[in-house]
Amino acid sequence: MIPIAKPQLDEAEIEAVSDVLRSGIIAQGPRVTEFEQAFAEYTGTEYAVAVNSGTAALHAALLAHGIGRGDEVITSSFSFIATGNSVIFTGARPVFADISADSFNLDPELIEEKITPATKAIMPVHLYGHPADMKIITEIAEDHGLAIIEDTCQAHGATYNGKKAGSFGTGAFSFYPTKNMTTSEGGIITTNNKEIAEKARMIRAHGSKQRYLHEMLGYNLRMTDISAAIGMVQLKRLPDYIHARQRNAKLLTKGLEGIDDIECPVIRENCGHAFHQYTIRTRNRDQLSDHLKENGIGSGIYYPIPIHRQPYYKELGYNDSLMITEKASREVLSLPVHPGVTEDNIKTICTTIKEWSGSEC
């Protein structure tokens, strides 16, 4: 089986975790601080606040910006459910704009028409590792006095005009095992705003700076030193991981060139795609997925049901017409691109798809 995802772990991570266990400091401690500093440096931001999941990072980032009941946040429905849910957790309302067909990210031309007096933030999703159009989004946010909260859960190492995703506004990353790097479970918030960083730290620790003194409502969102130790090893390897993903993506695109009913990923100008996923489009997605499975090749559909079409969101009254989002949800299929995929694996994947399509091998 060629799996759709596979965390890259070896003795270095095992030894790092063993060192933490031997130290006796297994909750949040010095390894978390070390990891925060290293990740902030990597993303080119002043501050990083480690938490226990990507969802927690999104939630805490929104709260740190004062997002709450009666507010609106413009974002994408073509994403994992946590994107919308994190807004609802605060008491605010996600407002969904449609996406661009090539990048799968928010279409900047459709954002301004969604802005109302209740709008407090724009939350672009750098889906699959392709950065959103941050130049235009930043201009819109500045013109309307809105915060930018980047859903960078899939975009570790992605760049826009040479600048890392997660450094344009307040970033929220996930370290789930399928991501470009992992801490097992975990997340992190990145920002250049000292006040936002301080609020995020309080939110993750029951609203306190000082033990047993709680100045605001908070949660237990802390990352452990065990997770941070894994993260430090993974972060050092992240550039190599991304290079491998980009190499594999190029080989896949070359191998799939010219196949009928297959659209390969597009990389927009001035964008550094981190290829969390290599996502093609095909009108016969389910048939191709079944064929790959029959031949021992994993694939993934991210995402078959947009957030605004989920049952819970229908109960909330969502009935948006997002034509490009809904078309993409019927056509997207992600192929293995992670660093564990070999060149021979890629040849197998491409040959299997060609056989399915009836193209010449």
C-alpha cells in the first residue's frame, strides 16, 4: 500500500521524548519555550504560542483578537470543519466567500461584498499548502480595519512573495500527524503583536499570567514538553520535508501530463507551495479513487462536503450558494506526495491512473 499520509519519525524523536521523560518535566515546560522561539524564528515572526491542537490555535487566535458574540469573520467553506467551528466557538458567525478555482483559496474579489458593520476579521485558509492571495487580502483588511487570522494548518513552510505563511497576520498552525511536520497532536499561534501573544498565552492557561490569578476566561490549551520535543526534531527537518514534497509534486505533474479529465495543481506566481496535499481535479473522482484503492494506492478527498453544507451548519441556517466551492468538493482527489513516497511509487501512481484513463503509458 502506498499511503496517502505517513509521519516521518525515527530514533531522533524517540530519543527526544525519552530525554523529556527522564527529566520529569512532562507538561508545559522549557521544551515548549524552546520550540516556540524556534518556530517564531522559522516563520519570521516575533512571537509564537504553542497549544495542543490546530483547532485550539484558531480558537485562541480569534479570542486574542477580541472576536466574540455578534461579530462576523469572513472565511472559506472549502476547508476542514475546524475553520468554521473555531469562529462559532467564540460566539461569532463565520461568513463564507467562494474560492478561486485554481488555488482553492478565498477569491479576494469576493471578499469585500461580504463585509458588513459586524465584520471583524478575514480568515484566509492556505489550503493544501498553497498560500492565499495575501497582497490583496492585506489591502482589504487595512482599508476596512479588519484583523487577519491565517488558517495555516496546512501551510508550514509555504511562502507568498518570499514571506512565510503565518507572518502576514496572526497565524494558526496544526501539528497533527498528517501535516508537513508533527508533534503528535499540537498547534501554534504566530504573531508580531506582543499584546496578541500575551492574550493567547493567557487564554491557553485558564486566563492567567500568574498562578491562581485569573484575569480573563481561558482554557487548558497547553502543549506538553513531550510534544515540543518531537516538534524540535521535526522543525529541523521541515525544509527537507518540504523539498521532498515539492520534488514529488513535480514528478507527479510530469507523470500525469496529458491525461484526459485530470487537472494537476496550479502554483500561482510568487507563491511557494508547501504541498501538504497534491490535489488533482477529475469529474470521475469516485471511480478513480476506487481504482487506486484496488491497486494499493491511498488517496484522500479533502473535502467532500463544504462546511456550509454540513448538517450542523444547515441547522444554523446556512444556505449559501458557493458554486466553485461545491464544484471543487465533487472533483478533488489528493494523491500521495509526502516525503516517504519514492520515485518508483510515483511511477506506479501515474501508470495506474493512465491505465484507468485509457491513456498511453
